[in-house]
Amino acid sequence: MADPQLAASSNSLFNLAFVSYIVAMAVYFFRLAFTRVSVVGVPKATRAGSVAGAMATMLATGGALVHLASIVTRGMAADRWPWANMYEYSSILAWGAVVFGLLVVQRRWGYGHLMGFVLAGAVLSMTSALLLFTEAGPVVPALDSYWITIHTSAAMVASSIFIVAFVATALYLVKDTAERRVARSDAEYGGSTVGAAQLPRAPARHEGSGGPRPEGYTDPSAGSGGDAEAYASPLAQREALSPVAFPLVPLVVVAAFVLIVWRDPVATLIAGSAAALLGTATWYAVPYLPPAAKLDALAYRIIAFGFPVWTFAVMAGAIWAQEAWGRYWGWDPKETGSFFTWLLYAGYLHARSTRGWRGRGAAWIGVLAFVALMVTYYAVNLFIVGLHSYAGV
Amino acid sequence: MTQTTAATDTRPRESGPRGSRLPEIPGPGETFARAWKALRRMSTALKLLLALTVAVILGTFVPQEPVIPTTVAEWRLGTSGPGEATAAAFDALGLFDVFGAWWFNALVVLLVTSLTGCLVPRIRAFVRTARRRPAAGRNLARLTHHVELRTPLPPGEALDRAETAVTRRRFRRRRIAADDAPGGAAQLATERGHAREGGSIAFHISFYVLVTGAMIGHTFGFTGQVNVVEGASFADTRIAYDLAQPGRWFPFAAHRGFVVELEDFSASYLETPSGTDPGAEAPGDLVTGGALSTFMPTDFSSRVTISEGGEVVREEEVRVNDPLSHDGVSLYQVRFGLAPQIEVRTTDGTVLYTDSVILTEAGGFVWQGVAPVARTEVDRQVALELILLPDAGFNEQGLPVSRSPEPRNPRLAAVVWVGELGLERNRPPSEFQRDRGQQLPQPVILELGETAQVQGLPLEIEFTGLPYWSGFQVSQEPGRWVLLAGAGLMLIGLVPSLYAYRRRVWVEAHPDGEGSRVVLAGVALHRKGVFAEAFEGLADDVAHRLGAVEAPAPEPHLETTERKA
């Protein structure tokens, strides 16, 4: 049934895409480091940054095409839709996140310099795919239905969108913390401590996007000299954040996750170090991130995009359950998991228009919702006995 | 809310004397009013939503009795899970049946009450605003988005042309004559985007529809489980089902009474050799080495016929994902197994028992079940405990195993029990009283078609056949269409509630010499960034239609106001 040659070429294409994503991620971060942010928070790449950005875009696009070929050949090898086990699903999640990032975040909304983080999410998802690798093969009868195209593809689309949304939410929380701390220290000492020491002429800081430009203001990134003041506040933002906590928190979270799921010390070490590096990159990137308000708006737009798709996925799942098992809802762990994920994203959307919850409160619900999504996907499939556990890995 | 509290505090109270320092105790009416007010607050609804999420998370990670009763039983006994004491605590809190617990239902009721409390005023307000015609605009030049144009057309004509532009964008419109308009010039007031609030209301109403559908299904529906052996049949009547779950008001008469016969059943597997010994395949060969293959069912299906009044009206295949619907009753393929056919006779030839025994899988392709052979004499009953190996062989330790789930080389072992087994009770035979009976020392082992004597009893057992049995779920779901409608309403409401946005656009035409001076202005309540772009497009379109040029005067003003937004 399964064609071993096609399956093998699918695997090598996967590896090629994996490597090009990692390189593209590195180049995107390089681009981020060569970005300048003006006082009003307009990020602008330097020449080296623009070149790096173009290269990274090419690499990521090429990687996505190779990845698509890998997914298609996998489907041809198994003679079915290529999303019936966790390897295939994780692989497509990564692909979806990259494509959504490239088309919507970078092209349409112009946040290309955040793509390094999106690619990091994709790389993590692909790593989990590698750890959950299963040979191409047919599926059990319960999965053999046209609903697998409808329900599973909707769930995949929504999940990849939510990966990108999580990136935006997490970056918002980081940037917001930095902005708040800088604002507080300004209020206490009457000036940005570090930034002011380095650059004595620091002008209106931390105004974010919302503030009006001061009279006679010129865009500092336009001129070659005299744009030192533009960096005063952003650099202070980095100084305001702990360089220890940033690698430490992702390290602990990711290492614990990998250790619990795969019980493999080597994988734990590698994933933990990668997460720590990512954390450090985030810490370094804080000054170059768009203002918190913009990141918040970005996260909202992405979640508002993914939520109806997720709603549809849950509904289609209920209809499929009716066809396959004779009941649309049985409080099976996968069903309850997708339901609490849905509740949390619904909570996020409501929190964003509730006084007292707007901003950080809503963002934390968004983070929880993403954690719930991951739990629904990994923990419920791997650890909890339920009807969906036939899906196994 | 703080304002409201302050307002109530300054009001003189009847409950306490004026100037008293005692804390005021609100009366029951006031307490209720306060609770109602609190319940209607969005932040309360949000907290309830989060509490519901926590409950659902608990229901995911603690095994649920209605879903997997065996695991729950193990947790209670302490054989698995966090231990007996924790299980007892879980029991006290109702954590083994979260979705049936009173506190979960209370939470749902609170949330629904809160939702109703929010929704009723919103619907009223929505109906009011949706009926109202677009309002006239005042001080258009002060709005964030505004453009002034000069056109050679007279005001009436200019407004007509502008109206075509907004009509194409599906705005609601109202023409206001110069005498009635606040700016003293003829105006076209337009509005769009009620779909946002309407969609949001539809989305929230869909919950009521979904709950109604689920309740209809629960109250008037029916679910039954039935296992049928190949060649046998059952009728859609209450007694036919092994396990029946009728809704509270499901009428007896709603059973259709048609007869379903299982013509035959087929199962196919995909075999993946997981061992290193590919030579261990020969069927019929009892002694094999090497590891067992893994088998994955690829397809299983039942061919059934449906008869009404003795006549076959339908013949169809039922498989997973492909249920059969007949006369409002759905038949789902849910499980299957093997049902060895045995005949037990006394040595003088009297047939004591002849039937197919439905076995259940005990793991490792081994099937188990009990045949109640003789139950008339209460103190001398006979039962056979059957163990079936569909593809018998021996493993490396020399123990009997089944190498595949397919009946390639079936062996049936029958352990004979005699004594006061309690088979006459209204219980499944597998729950016979082992402690009161006596197990004969030597089990009978049979190949297909073989007959063997029972040692120590004047009985012989014949293994006459090995058909499959097929397990169906039979349901009547009267609330199904309501549920589908609710789901549809939710999606239809959700999309506009996130993407539609309310905005108003006004066009005012002042006579200006031969032609007119036209002011185009707009304001959006949500998605202001999107509106900014849309307004530009509209302004260009209107200018083009009017053959107009932009009036230069207000340009710098426009720049500064736009930056603020």
C-alpha cells in the first residue's frame, strides 16, 4: 500500500525544508538585529538588514515549497490525505505557520522582521514531528472518511494561525513589560537610567505609537547622523529586562515538556538549549520589536482570524463523531480539550473588550489558550485514553 | 460600577438609623438586585467563562465515569491513579463526573443567566438602532476623515452621483433636504455595519439553540446498543437492545419495529511484521518463533437487510463513518467480535445448549465469554467459560498465544463450571457466581468442527462454527436539525461579529456659484485602520463621479487630525 521510495523522498524533502527553515530563522534574526527603531516605534532595516531580509524571505519561501513537496509526496506514498498521524500533523502545522507568516504577517501586514520568531515556532513544531516520526501507512477505519479533509484540515489551519498568534502575544507581553519598566524608572529618576547615561540628549521616550509627534520632529532613521536619541528608549527597554530570566524560562518550559513527552535526555538538552537561545534572542530583540500596542493589535487580528476556523473545526468534529460513533458529543478528552481551548480563545476575544482585562489580562488568557491548544494536541493524544487515542502518534 | 456603589451609599437607607456606624445590611431585594447587576457585568461573565474552562480541564484530566468507567473503578480501588484517599476526595467533589456534577450545572446556569442578562438589553438596543434611519451629520469638517470637493454639478445632481457610489458599497442611505439638515445644505446620510452587533447577537443566541437541540435529543431521543451474530436479526423494539438509553419522554410507540438482519460481516487487517523472523507465517503451524506482527483493522463492515412486515425493503452495507438511516432511525457500526457456535449434548444425545456465544476481546487477540449451558436446576447449573484463540500458536516461552486477530487457526478452550452458579438471575452470564461453583480441572480444547467429551461429566461439546458478531448503536435523534441550525447560526454570526464594523459617511452639497462645494466625511466605531483605507477609496470614487477637484484649503488640518487617530 505504502510506496517506500516516495516515502523516503518525502522524508529527505522534510529534512531539507527543516534545514532551510533553521537557516532562514537565523537570517531573519540577523535582519532583526540590523533594524533601527525610531522614537515613534517605526522599525526600519539598515542596508545589511534589508539584504538579510530579502535572503531570509527567499530561504523561507523555498523551504515552504520544499516542505509542501514533502507533504504531497507523503500523501502520495500513503495514498491518502497526509494528515492522519502526529508526525504529519505537526509537519503541516509548521508549514501552515510559515505560509501564514509569509503571506499575512510579512506581506500583507508588513511585520516581516518578526518572522524569525514565527520560524522558531515552525522549527519547534517540526522538531516534535521528527520526534513523533511514523512510517507512511494507511489509517484505521474511524479515520477513513471525507471528514478527515474537513475537520482535520480546519483544525490544522486554525492551529497554525494560533502558533503565529502566540508569537505575537508573547512578544506583546515582553515588549509591554519593557515599556512599563522604562516608564516606571523614568518616573522615579526623572529620566531613563541607562539610556540617559549613554545618550544625554534623550528626548520624549516610550511614547509608543499612540503619542503625537513632537513639533519639528524629523524621522531619525532618515538621516545618517544624529539619530542617537532614537535609540535611547529602546536600549533602556532591553536593560530593563532580566538577561537571565529570558533564556531560563523557555529553557525550563521546553525542557520539561520534552522530558515529559519523550523521556529522552539528549532531545531535552537540544530543545532546552534551542529554547534558551530563542529566549536570549527575544531579550536582545526587545528594542527592535514594534510598540506593544501594535503587537497587541496584531495578536488580536490573528486570533480573530483563527477563531472562526477553530469553531468550524470543533463543529465539523462533532458532526464526524456523529457519523463515526453515533454521537456528536461524548465528553471524550479530545472533545473536552478542543472545547476548553475554544473557551479560552473566546475568553480572549471577550477580555479584549472588557474593562480591567484589556491588554495584559487578555494577553495572558491568549497565552493560556495556546497552552491549552498544545495540551489538547500533545497531552491528550499521547497520555490520555480516549476515543481519539487510536490516532496515537 | 464604582459610581453606582457610591450613588447607593449616599442614599438614605431604611435598614439602619441615619448616622449609625453599624454596617448596613442590605435587604433580600437589594441583595438580589446587586447580584443581578454583578451577574450582568462583562467581567463577571468572563470570570464565569474561565471557571467553566477550569471545570472542563478537570473533566479532561480526571477520568470520567460515563466515558471510561473501568479506569474510574481502578482509581477508586487505588490500583491505579493517585491513590484511594485522593479518589475519595475526587468522589466527594464530583470530579469523576464533572459534566453531570451539580456545581458544573450551576456554573452553566449562572453563565446562561449572565448571558441572558447581557443579551436582552443588547437585542433591544440593536433593534432600536437597526430600525433608525441614518442620522444627519453635524460639523462634518471637524471629523477625522473628511474631504472637500468642488464640482461643476448642482447640489442635487452631485448628491445623486455620490449616492450611486455609496449604494455600490451597500450603505443604508437617507437624503435630507437643505431645510432640515443641520448644516443648512442638502445632505446624504449613510450608515453601514449593523452586521457586527447583529452577528454578535446571533452568535450568542446560537447557544440557546444548541442547548435546546441537545435537550430535545436527550428528552425525546433514543440510543440503544445491540450485538448481533451473523445470520441473526433483531427488531427495533425496546426489548431488543442490550443497553437502552431512552430519553425521559421517548414514547414506546416511536420504536419503528422493523427487523434488521445481519447477513454477514467482514473485517480486514493490515499486517505489519514487527519481528525479525519472516518465516513464522505459515498458518496452521502451531509452533512458531519470532515476534508477533501488529495488525491494524483497515475496514470492517456489516451487510444488513431491513424488513418491514416480513418483506425486505433495504439491503445495505453499514461501516464506520457510513451509518444507515432508515425511517428516522440511524444504525451505526460501533464494534465487532467473534461468536463461536457451540453445541453441548449429554452423552445420550439430548441437546442441552446450542448457540453462538458473543465473546469480547481480552487483549492480545484473545477472546472471552461465558455460555450458560444448564440453568434449570438451581443447585446444579453448568456454565462454560470460553477462551478463543483465533490464530493459535505458542510463543518463545511455550505459552499459547493468538498470533493474529483473524480466525486462521482457531482453538476454543472451554472451562467447565458446575454448581450453584446463579445463572437464573437477571444478570449477564459472565457474572456467574464463581465462588459457589466448582471448576472442572481439565479444560476442553477444541478445533473448529471437533467434538470432545467433558471429563467427569456425562457431556460432550462440539465447536460447530465461528461466525462474527457485529455491534450496532441504534439512535433516534430528534434534536439533530436544531443542533445543526445552531451550529450554522453560530458560524454565520461569528464572522461578521469579528469583521464587520459600523461606520457612517455623510455627503453635504453646498451651492457654490454654478456648481457646488461637496463635503464628504466619515467616522467608524471599530476597525478604524481599515476604515481609513476604505474612506480614501470612497473619496476617490466620489470625486471621480462628480468630476471634482479636491478643495485645497483644509489639507494641513486633515494631516494633523489623522495622525492623532
